[in-house]
Amino acid sequence: MIQKIKQYINRKLSAEAVYIIQKYGIMLVFLALYVPASAQQKRDLSINEAIKLGIENSKTLKLSKLRVEEAVSRYNQTKDNALPTGKVSYMYNHAEIPTNTLKFGNEDIHLPARADAYLGTFTLEELIFAGNKLKYAKESTDLLTKVAALDVEKNQDELVYAIINAYYNLYKIQQSKKVVDQNIQAVDKQLKQAQRFFSQGLVTKNDVLRFQLQRSNVELTGIDLEANRKIVNYNLNILLGLPEDTEVNVSSFTYQQPSDLSLNGFIDAALANRTEIKGSDLQSQLAEKNIKSIKADLMPTLGVGISAYYVNASGKFIPPANTFVTPITGVASLSWNFDRLWLNKNKIAEAKIQKTEADLSKGLATDNIKTDVNKSYRDYQTSLDKIKVLETAIEQARENDKILESKYNNNIASVTDRIDAETQLYQTLINLEIAKADAGLAYYSLLKSTGTISKINF
């Protein structure tokens, strides 16, 4: 066959073309084989590897961390406000005096036609006391830094749960596809048997068509699952920062249930770990600092400073001796804006309202968290109960399938009964796999409601 192809090429192509093909043919074949192989990447991924990848590549998490750094920078800027302030300047002044004669009675005073002067200043000032406003400002910006850090923690919890959710959805689809493949194999076996029975005159053509129709329906289910798998797989790749064409294969996984499964235990954990509670506490502290800062504005301020001057009126950059002065002054200032006594009254009232709002928000957050934990806890318990029921149902479905298979083989049961029993068995198997995945996801939903999902070991 290969020799015929060479002869055909030699006849149809020029000698130069043949030379090119002979020289680069191996490379072209290699590229043709390589491109399809590299177009689709496959990767086995455990759940902890997925979470690690997601945290490393999350743009949302990186943005939250930048906001923390921004808050830290603002805190450092507030600390800098407590440092002394200083200023130094040097000025040259030149004056032209067109009218330089002054008459005082019978005497004339003649001024120079032009004059030059140099003036240098140096000042250093330090605020000694300002009603602790700087102290409260530093404490407030420190609290804002902690609030920004809470956003990182909350976003990480949301990210971890989103990864787990996508991972479990992909797992459910892959497990369902395995059951569908098993179902197709079983249907093929029944179809061959029905075709053999039909050739022997034991069953009708309708029986064969029913098995063929069943196989088509199972194939349609597989097509839908494959389409959903591609969507979930693509979304997971985006979430983890993987190449978009990566085909992810999730590995089997287990989760470690806590020893204490009581509702009160989960609620206590949530109240200790949820960022909403911590955030409400920080907002309440911020409101308290704001009240203190406004009250501090009623206090007088005390500052000290030192200034040095250099005055050179000789007109020369380096003046002769005794032609310049360098006075040095020290100053202490005490000032009081007593109008704050009536101007800040309503500001204090507003700040107290904000403090009350923060305290009420904590109570509201507590109620919402309890409701969230209770729902997640009940959903988890329900998912476990479903698994128990489905495990029993599978045993029943297997037994029913065996009985109807035997009856059908002995021409006692109809093909409809046989197909229904088999369909029910495989549907129950799919439901069990989905229920197991839903139970795992419900467990992590429960951990998320307690604010501890990022703290567990996967």
C-alpha cells in the first residue's frame, strides 16, 4: 500500500515536491499526531489539590488581600501623623526701586536703585496633646485593617465552598455516567438475548424494538450528562485557574465527620467563627472610637516648635561678617476651639446612633446565623436519611430485577416489566450516587455555616 502511494506521488508531483515531502514528511506526520494529542489536557485532581489551586489563583482573593495591604498602609499613615513636622526654605529676593528719593521736610533720603536679600527659614513642630485624637485615629484605622482581613477570610470561605460545590457536581456527573455506561452494557446484553429469542420465534419484533428504544433513551441520558459535564468542567477550570480545555477527573474522596453532631455544638462554633459576628464587634468598636474622637475634639491642643532664620540683606550670597542675622526662636502654643462645645453636640448624637445600630446588627446577624446553621444541619441529616433509604431501595430493586429477568427468560413476564425493572434499578443506583455526593456537599455546607470550612483538613 505504501509503495503504491509513493508511485502515485512520483507520477503526480514534481521532483522538487517529492524532495520536500521526503525531507519533511516525518516532521509533518509527527505534528499531525502531536496537535490532537495536546489539544485536550487531562488531569486527575483531588479535592485538596483543587482548593489549593483555587486559593492560589483566585483574583477575588488577591483583590481582597490588596485591600488589606491598603488598610495597613492607611494605618501606617495615621501613625506618621504623630511624628514631628519640619520645613526648610531658602529665598532670594531682588528689588528694583525706580523712585528712590524720599523728602522729609528739608532733608532728602536717597535709597539705592536696586536691592538684593537672602532669607532662609527652618522650622520643626511637634503636637504634644490634642485630646487623644491621634490615638483614637490609630485605633480606628487598626480596626478597619481587621475588617479588611475579615473580608479576606469571608471571601476565602466562599471560594472554598464554590470549589467544593463545583467539584461535587462534577463528581455526581461522572458517577452518573459510570452508571449509564453500566446500564448500556446491560441493555446490550438484553438486546442480544432478545434478538436471539426473536430468531427462535420466542419473542416478537416489538420486544426487540423496546430494548432498542430503551438503549436510545439511555444514550440520550448520557448525551445530556456529557453536555453538563463539559459546562461544569469548564466552570471549574475557570475557578481554579487551569487551562480552559483541561479535562478534570475528580478522584474519590472521603470527609471526616466531627464527633459532636449536635445542633447546639454547630451553633456555638458558628457564633465563635462567623465573620459576620466578628465584623459586627469591630463595627461596634469603631463606633465607640468615633464617639471618643468627637469628644476629644472638645479638648484644647498643645504644641511646641522651634524656628531658625537666616536674613542676609547685603546682596551677596556669602556675606561679609556682621552683615547678616540668624535668630532662633522657640514657641509653645495652647489653643482651644471652644465653638466645638455646641458644634459637635449633634455629631456625638449621630455617633451614638451608629453605635446602637452596630449593636443591633450583631443581634440580627446572630439570629440569621442560627437560622442558617439549623437549615444546614437539617439538610445534612435529611441527606443521610436518604442514603439509608436508597441503600435499602437498591437491594429491593436488585432483587426485583433478578426476579423479572428470570420471569422474562422463562417467558412469564412481559418485556415492559423487564425493562421497567432494569430501568428502576439503574435509576436507583444513580440516585444513590447523587445522594452520597449531596450528603458530602450538605456536610460542607454545614461547615460553611459555622465559618470553619477553610480550617478543616481535606
